Amino acid sequence: MFEDQLLAEFLSNLRTETDDRLGEIEPETPLAEHVALAEVMLGYLEEAGSVASHDLCPHEDASGRSRCRVAAYSLPDEASRLEIFTAYRRPDDREATLPRSETVRIGAAAARFFEHAARGDLTRFAGSALADAAARRIAAELPRIEDVRVHVLTDAVVRGADIPPMEIHGRRVEFEVWDAERLKRAAAEGVTRERIEIDFVEMLGRPLACLEMRPPPREYQTFLAILPGDLVFALYERYGARLFEFNVRSFLQAKGGVNKGIRRTIAEESGRFLAYNNGITATADEIDAGSWHGETVIRRVRGLQIVNGAQTTASIHRAKKVDRMDVSQVAVAMKLTRVEAGRLSEFVPLISRYANTQNVIQVADLSANSDFHIELERLSEQLWCPGERTRWFYERTRGAYQVARARFGSTAAKRREFDAVCPKGNVFSKTDLAKFLMCWWERPQTVSRGAQKNFAIFMSELPDKFQRGWKPDPAFYREAVSLAILFRSAQSAVRAAELGSYGANVVAFMVARLAADFGGQFDLDTVWRAQHASSEIQALFASWARPLHEALVSSAGTRNVTEWCKRDDAWEQVRVVDLPEPPSRLPELFD
């Protein structure tokens, strides 16, 4: 047994979540139990900002030499780093630890997936459509892949988890081990900013010169500094998207005129970058400042967060890493504010709102976005399903359902009572909500970009859908639950069809087609009252599953299907594909 009771409770909840996810995975999926664990753990890590997205490609060699074993991968557009994910689920609660030697073996097997893809050894993946597609994409995109990071995910505890890097096909391959204890810390922190500790003396060879606001206000400190372009590059290279956890746009692909302007300035007038660019606005939990040779300096900071300037940071990184530009003459202004931990939720949204003048963001301030989810959570606690016996549970923070279940009562009888009121099937998270609504708004290509990226785009576009000052009301909540029911009905139909690949994409496009074909006539309140989709809708989804799958695959042509599903062109083609008509009039349609 685990000595740490909190860890034991966390792992109990993690095991339950994994079992629930396993029930949603297609039975023929390779490494199903390990893939289920990977999906759950990656959900935590994506929410914490440690990884950005992932696509499943489960595969394990049954025989032969140099066997490989992989669960998922990530290679975002224009990225230079390939992320590979592998997972090991311990068979029972008694196996609390995973030997380091086994961890190294699992990591090396995942690294060999890249090795086989890079050298074009693709025949071994012929029996797995997702792994074959992933390997072919990696082979095709090999010129832009500069390094590889392998993530080993496990619900065991690993002692001495560091795995030395290796070189494969001229690329440096590094390893990250996410075991039970590390995942628990990430989940408990909610965000990973506490782990971002920057030593400027180490990175620059001297402290960072700055000006401090004098006299300092009682509730915060503010410093002005100038960052060398190479330092900005190094920070993003080391920490990536974790620098932007408080920035609603952190997962957005920035390809507008502003970024082109930044890159043009670096290429043509890098010495004027400081004059042309608005700079970076950042916060930190701790700032170690003092005097050095008569000037005010910052030695180190802890918990750095860039709340405005994500595009500037990412563009400088791309200019050096991808475009091979010289950023040594680039200088970036930074306003750095230390805010007490208890005031972060108040300060950061307002800093982000008022500082962001470089690009117009049509987003209500981040505190209002937070209020949106808090209000939905409140509605889920107050509104009962017709018959007043059950409720839906809105999981505003990951793992909240299991925490609420544990707090409701420690006895089996109490837990059964909780399960009767809030069944597992009635739980949905904020990223789920974004999927349901974006599909209904006919944006399946956005949903296909991954849960976190879709959520960020959803939040950025939410104010365009509603008047400023609007907040969720009972009618909106009932519609959201109705969309959850429809989405899960589509998932059931796709699982029953046993398509073998691209099931999540088919579900997204299926719900979007329902909205496109019938949305104007669809009465979501009928679904709410029934608390299930009609048999006619279920039959319609069943008849659409294979034609939609075939449409996605055929329209992709020689392109990677998963990547194709993220493009607007995919939806434009699939939205006009001929699909079977309903066998009879849908009861959910208005008279």
C-alpha cells in the first residue's frame, strides 16, 4: 500500500477515471488499458500546460527485433519538436512501484517508434491504421523535426526516474517520466507555473538589469527590464506553452499580420525591434531582486507567467529555430509584476485585459470567463433533470467529480447514494462543453485540433456568440446538457460501427452534420425532457457512421487523415456529402 494517504486517494480516483475511459475505448484498440491511462493522464497534463495536444496511435510489436510500443504522438503544424507518449498501467493496487530498469525499457521502446518511422520501416505498422498514419506523417515531416521528447506515463511510482537522452537519426531524444507522484503534484497545483524557476545569472552570466517602481505599492511590485532576444528564445525553448497558462490565447495558432510583422522586423530591422514591439507583460510569484555594482537587478524569478506577449515570444522562438534568423540584436521590453498568490485570480485577468493592445482580442476579461464556468457549476448543482431524481455534474476542474464523491461520504452506502443522484454518465468537463458547443456551431475541424486548443478557441469566441455581460442561465444549461446527450449518442453509434480509426473525428463531424442539416428545426428541449436521444436519432447516427468515415478518409486523399480533419476544407467537403435520410421524422424537430 502507498504510505501517503493523499497519494492513495488520488490514485484511487485516477484508477476510476481510467476504468471509465476504458469503457469508452473501442474494444479492438491495441494496448487498451494503457491507452486509457494515457488519455486520462494527458488530460491532466494538457490542462496543466505541460503538453499541448496529442493524437492516438497505439501500437505494440508482437515479434521481431527492435520492438516498439507507443500510445500517442504530437506534431503540431510548424513545430520542430516531436512528442511521443507511451503508458504503463500497473495491473493492481499492490504493484505500487515501477523499477527504473522497466521505465527505461518502456521509454526506449517508444523511442524506437520514431526510429522506425524516420528510416521508413513502415511495414510493421500495416495492421494499425492510426500508427501507420502517424509513422507516415513523421517520415514525411522529418526535415522539420529537430528533436524528440518521449513521455513515459504511469500510475506507479518510479524511483530515480531520469532517463539519459540518446540520439536517433541525428536527432536528440529526451525523456520525461510522469509517475503517480509527479502527476499528483501537477494536479494539486492546478497549473505548473510553480515549477518555472528562472536563474538569470545562470542564463545570462549576470543578473538582469531593471528599474523598480518606487515606492512599491503594498500589494504588488513592478519592474521594467529589457530581455535579449536569445534569452526570450531560451525561455520558450525550455518551458514552451507552460509560460502562457494564464493567457487565453496560448494554444491559438498565430498566423495573422502581427506575427508576420514581428518576423519581418527580426529579418530586416532587428535592431529596431524594441522600438517597434509592445513587449511582454508578465507576472511572477517570487522575484529575487537586489543591487549589483550600483544598479537594480533581478537574480531569479519563480512562477513566471507571460500574460501578454505570447505571440512575440513564440515568433522570436520560431524565427531562430525554424527560420534560422539571428535574434542576437533583438531586445524586448518586459513589465514584470509580483502579485501575492491570493490575488492572482484578481490581478492577472485585469493585467491581461488592459495590457493587450497589440492585437484586438474580442474576449471578455478572463475573470468573466472564469465566472462563466463558475456559474455553470452553480447551475449544475441546482438544476435537476425532469423527475427530480438525478442531476448532471459539471466538472469545472479536472477530478472534481471523484473529489465530490469522496467528500459526500466515506461509506459504500453514501457513495451509492451519490452515484444515484450524479451517475458517472452524467459528468462533463469544460473541455467537453467546448466540444459539444463547437460541434453544434458547425466547427468539427476546430474540435479535431484537440481538447485544449479547441477550448482556447471556444473561450476566445464565446463573447461573439452572446452579448457582453451575459452569463449562463438555466435555458443555456439545459441546451448544453442536451448537446452532451446527442454527442454521446453519436459516440455510441461510432463505437458500435467498429470503424477501427478516426472515431473521434467521425463523432465531431457527425454532430456538426446534424446541426447543419437540422439545426434550425431542432428542439433541444425535447432531448432535455427525455434525457436521451430518440431511437430515430440513434438510427440516423448508426446509418451515418460508415459513410462519414469513408468521406473523411477519401477526401483526405494522400494526406494524413487526422491532420486533414483539422482543416476548414475537410468540413467544407464533408458538409455536402450525401448521407442517408432519417428513416422517419425525427421527434426532436419542431412542428
